[in-house]
Amino acid sequence: MTIRTRFAPSPTGYLHIGGVWAALFAWMYARRHGGQFILRIEDTDTKRTVPGALENLIASLRWFGLDWDEGPDVGGPYGPYIQTQRVDLYAQYANRLVAQGHAYKCFATPEELAEMRQELEAKGDRSGYDRRYRDMPQAEVEKLEREGRPYTIRFKMPLDGQTVVPDLLRGDVVFDNDQFTDYVIVKSNGLPTYHLAHVVDDHLMQISHITRGIEWLNTAPIHVRLFEAFGWEMPVLVHMPVILSPSGKGKLSKRDQAFDDGGERILVRADEFMAGGYLPAAVLNFLANVGWTFGDDQEKFTIEEAIARFDLADVSAVPTKLPYSKLDWLNGQYIQEMEPLALAAAVKPYLEREGYHIDVDQLALVMPALRVRLRRLTDAIDFLRFVFEDVPLVVMAEDLAHKKMPLPAAQAAYAQVLDFIVNVEPFDVETIAAGLRAIGEGATENNSPGPLLGSLRLAITRQRVSPPLFESIVVLGRQRTVQRLQEALALLNTVTANP
Ligand code: GLU
């Protein structure tokens, strides 16, 4: 059997991280078996469609590197892949069910339905519909149609007995049919509901495994019965477990944006991870650890390694949490493995977002030193602020001196450094490092360059924590380094001039 899985989101807003997770597993499974992964847009609930959501969804999935073999933008043999473009098809199949007696037209008006619901609820029946049009004689149906009365199409669920839903993670889940009513499969506006649309599509698109949220398990009996009525083979059903908030209170799927969970910042939308300075590979690694384990107690692995071991049958059915506390650590690991140039290119957009512009090659110079300190790409902003902003030097002259390099020695050393920076050629890390070390050694009795180098870091980067000094100087450039040194020297001189 060819493995064909799909991600079938509704374009109702941003891509939820739970959606990425479900998509990831479906995608991994298809990739593992050399099958196909399909993107299908379920937009028949048009009231919920949000403009721009489709583009956002596609961009987010692409950012993660989850590629699809068939979908709205790439086409494919079973298209179109947007449900509102397939409405005639659903109507055709709904009519077939009506003709075969599996479904019927229901002419209940909204008022009639409201009344019905009330009456049913009074009897403790929350199904909302009493099946009054189920057995209406054909002549009457035709009469109402001729009068132009709007109608929905409802599917006839069995009145008694049970329906078995085979779920890959849970085994057979058995439902009593008397808890169901006859659900609408085509609305009065002619659009299908999820029940009909996905059954038709999953069949026609030859989906082998339906991976979807657990919230669909309770209506899965309708889907089982629909497949049966059409005489189609049912794909394998995989209902993904619920993802809880990290605190264990409430569902993460109910959240639509980042929130604070007992002091921890919890991101929930794909674009929040993007904006937060995370690398897609790290986030995928993080997500693959949810409800599935790689094995060997290994937390960090590439997605290719995961694919080679992945099986949908190994996904856990129990509610699970996203291990947010691992995310920053994992992301930091991925950052450390990046080449300086690639890391600089990845950091650049975040700097630009702050209004900071810099050449990637320049930025790459500080990356070998910076990368061990970054957990998120956005962390680079604070480290590099000194390059972009001329922060005033707000220290005392004494702060630029040291026990081992008292004020007069510091003064002399700064004068030498200034002279050196003005003239040094080439203006590169090695030459600058050698020159400054030599001056620093001369500034202390025990020939230690430490006190001067520490002082210069403060004078030049104006930060106590910054990328290493020599790289910082190169990135800052000769002219601005000279300016900052002059300021520092002036400060040192002021003190000795007025003791
Ligand atoms: N459109 C449905 C949703 O977003 C998809 C469920 C499914 O995958 O079948 O929940």
C-alpha cells in the first residue's frame, strides 16, 4: 500500500504549534515509507475563514521545512486541494447518498430547529434534532422542493446498535449509536460540513492514514458510517493525543497566542517561534519528542534520524505536554553547530527588525565567539547593541583602571592603544590581538594583559558582557573604535588633571 498522509488545516488564523506537530508526524510517516504528504485546505466553514490565513499557513509550514507533494500551491493529480473549489463534487456525492437512501433532505427552519432543541433538552436529549424529516414521503419532499424551501442534507445514522471506530493508537473504540442523531452533511447554502467533505476527499485523494486531533474521535462513528455507506475502504485512523499546557492545566489547543504559565513564556503559534529566534530544525526536534520517543535516551537528533525510526503506531495515546524547558537548550545546541556565515545570515533579520543593518561577512567575524552564548537568535541583539548604538561611557575613570594597572599606567596604555589602532595594518583580528596583548603586558608589573583587555572591553563595547574584544573592534571599525578610545582617554586624563 502506498502511504499517503495529509495535513488538512482550516484557514482560520495562525498556524498552531499543535498543528505543526500533527503535520510533522504525518509528514515523517510519509517520508519514512517513501509515500506522499498532502496539504489540503478545509475552508468550507466560510464564516471562519480569515483573509491571509492560507498564505500564513503555507509560509509557516515552509519555514519548518515540511514540504508537501500535493497541495493548493503545487497542484497534484487529485486536486483542487482547496475544499471550496470542490463543492460540486461534494454535492454529487451527497446526492448519491440521498438517492441510495443513506441521506435525506431536511427542511427544518432555524426557528423549528431552535424549538426542537429546547424540547429535546427538556427531555435530557442534547442531540439537537429529532429526525422528523428522515422518513418524509417522497411526494412531500418534492412538493417542498418545488416551493423553493431551503434544506440541508442529513446523513442517516443507525438508530440502534453500535459503531466501532478502529483507532491505531487506541484499538477499537466502541460507540452506542443511540447517542447520535442524523448530522448535517450539506448545509442549506450548499456547502458540505467537515463530515462529508473530508470523507470524500480522503477517499478520492487515496489517503492511507488520517492523522488528526483527538477532538474528532467522538464524531468518528459518523465518518465510519459514511465510508461504509459509500462502500469505500476506511483509511487508518490516528487520533493524536491532547497537548496540555505545560502546567498541566488546560489544553494548549485552546490557546491562540503566547501566554505566561507560572512565570514561563509559552509560545503557541508557529510565527511566535519564528519571531522568537528559534531555528526550525530545533523546533522540529523539540516537537518530535512529544508523544513519541526517539529512544536511547537521546533528546537531540536530526529529523532524518527520526524519520528512519518513526512509526505512527508508536505515538502515545495519553495526553502530553510540550517540554518547553528543553526548547532553549536544544535551540542553543543547534546554534552552536552552525557555520559562522550561516549563523550571521540567520541573525541578520532579527537585527534588521531592530533597525540595525550590518554586512553578513562582518557579522560572521564575531559568530564563532558569540555562538556559544546564544540560546535564541534574538539573544544576539543585546550582545551586538554596542555596534549599532553609540552608548555614552557612563563609568568612573577608576573603572577603567585596575589594581594591577593603576590610573597612570592605564593612561599610558590607552595612549599607546590609541596610537596603535590609528595605524594598525591590516585591521584584522590577529594583528589587533597581538598588538593589544603586547601593550597590555607592558601595562602591568606581572606582564599580564588581562587588566587592560578588560578595561578596553568596557571602553569600546560599553558592555560588560559582549563578544570578545578583538572581534568587536574589527566589527566596530577603526574610526568608531578610535572615537571610543579617545573618550575613554579623556575620562582618564580628567581625573589626573584634577586630583
Ligand atoms: N480541518 C480540520 C481541522 O482543522 C482537520 C481535521 C482533519 O485533519 O481531518 O481540525
